[in-house]
Amino acid sequence: MASITVTETIDAPVSAVFAYVDDYRNTIKYMKDMTKWEPAGELTHGKGSRFELSMKVGPLNI
């Protein structure tokens, strides 16, 4: 299986970066081709949270 590694340097405190990534509303801002990431229940993070998502794969939105 192929493996892809991407490294980014972010000039911000770890706590600020984690808070950004932990907020589901930001997911489509940093995940390429992700078009939908929404809660599928009342929980929006942590154990037991579930999400409905869609992403572009070639010409399709799956």
C-alpha cells in the first residue's frame, strides 16, 4: 500500500492549533476535497461523536 506524508509548520501555539482542528466546522477548510463534515447526532467531538461527510473524488462527490 502506498504511503503519503505531509509536513507543515504552523507559527501558532499548540493549544490554538488543536482548538482549530478540534472544531468540526473547520474540517472542510483544511482537508482537501472534503465538501461536507457535519454532526450526525448531538455530540460534536470526542468519543461517541459521529459525522456525515462527503468529498470530491475525481468528478464525483461521494
